[in-house]
Amino acid sequence: VQLQASGGGLVQAGGSLRVSCAASGRTSSSLGMGWFRQAPGKEREFVAAIARSGDSTYYTDSVKGRFTISRDNAKNTVYLQMNSLKPEDTAVYYCAARQGVFSSSVARLPGFYAYWGQGTQVTVSS
């Protein structure tokens, strides 16, 4: 499975961005997908995740109500719509994928994902 993240950029605080993750090598409908981010000097942290069918989504508290994860299995693509962006959202955003069990607890752990994209930079200026 190869994951290609795109859509990052520079935006002012309060603005919006949508990042995308295209999967190849296996249909995305067989994969649970997640977004993580890593700011300079910090550990990689969970942002959001979505189950294979899209019927379950999970978010870290700091992005609830501002970010929305969605997927289009026909396009093998997962999206992260980010609204009301804050400077503290600045980070490299990584998409990840896993097969098998995908629950709220598992989806938040980077170690449970087998496949990772290369990351896309999101910078929010104040």
C-alpha cells in the first residue's frame, strides 16, 4: 500500500485547508485510515481517523468541531477538512492506514498503522 498526502500549505489563522491522502496498491475500502501530525520538537500525535466504511470517525479533542475526516472509496482517497485553523495546528500532517480491527482505541495509536504517507506541511500564521 502506498499513501500520497497532498494539499498542505500556508494559511492565516481562522482559515481553512483540505488535505488529501490517495491510496494505491490496495483498495481503500479495506483500510482504516488516520491522520496524525507532528510539530517541530514534538511527538507525532493523533488527529482523526475513519473506519473502512466511513461509518465511524474519531477525533482528538483539540480538533473536534473544526476538522472533518471523510473518505471516497471510489477514489481511494481520504480527506481532512480543516476549518478555523489555529497557529497550534501547524505541523507536518501524515496519513496512515491499517487493515483489520479498527476501533476508537486502536485508531489513535500510531504503532497500529502499517502504512504511512510522506507527510504534507500545514502552516498557520497568526
